[in-house]
Amino acid sequence: MPIKSYVLHYEESKREELVKGLQKLQGCEIIPAQNHAVIVLVTETETEELDNKLYHKLLEIKGLKHVSLVSGFDTK
């Protein structure tokens, strides 16, 4: 089961739009920073294939400027 965490940077004044898009994705926990222009996203999927699909859906969300993988592991 792949579990990954990302730091997301968003376009100026696009935070709410990005959060709304992220809320539509299954298998995600969204943690907006209170004092910085970033969002921490933790994903958990059943397979590497589902993880890959989730990642590509993430990249399609409007307002996303940059995504950095912070940590990832598989619980096989």
C-alpha cells in the first residue's frame, strides 16, 4: 500500500480553488499551512497503479504551481 506525502505550492490567490480540487480526490488528507503558502498532502492507495493514477489527477488540478514528493513508502 503506497503512502506518500507531498508539499504543494499554489498559484497566487488559487489556494481555495486548489483545496476544492484536492477534496474531490479519494485517498488524500489535505493539510493547509497556516502561515506559509503551501499545502501538505498525504496520499494512501491500495496499489502502485492507483497511486500513479492519483498522482496524474493531482497534476491536472487548476491552481497547482509545483509539487514536491517529501516522503513515500510501500507497506508490502
